Amino acid sequence: MVDVNLLLGGFWVLCGLVILVPAVLIAFGGRADLHVHYDDDVDPEYVSRRAGTTAVLMGVIVTGFGVHQALYGYSSRLFGGMLVSLLVLSSLTKRFAQGWGYSPDEESS
């Protein structure tokens, strides 16, 4: 029989990879248009840098949780921490894609 923690860990790793693929395209491929909340008035480099790297962090957190669960078992505190961090980071990446903190003067620096 396969341990349930191994199955769920694999599920979370798969979910993390699903998050990482478009996040890497946004962050390192400059594809800001892939972000659902991307505003065309915002510089795509800014969105790629801020929203993309935030999304990469989200994918790394989910993948890390999956690896931890597969190796060490379920931890309710770690699961809760992952959910809270995903909630905060998803709000941040949405705000960055809509231009939060963006100023046209930032292009020259």
C-alpha cells in the first residue's frame, strides 16, 4: 500500500509545478500578458519582475510543502502557513499586475 502522505505530497508537488510553469514564463520570459489581472497601461517589465517573481515564490512554497509532506508527513501548522502565505502572495501578485507601486519614473532608474 502507498502511504497517503506520499500521494498527497505528490499532488502538492504537481500543483506547485502547475503554478511554476506560467510564473517562470512571466518572470523570466517577460510574458506579462499571461497574468490574468495584467493591466496594459503598466510596463510589462515591471509586471514581469514583480508579479512574476511573486508567483514563482508561490510555486516554490507549494512544491516545498509537497516535498515536506512526502518526506516527513502532514503538518497542520505548515499547511496553514502555506495557505496564509498563498493568500497574501496572490493578493500581491494581483496588485503588482494592476500596477500597484508602479511609477513611470521607475523606468529610468
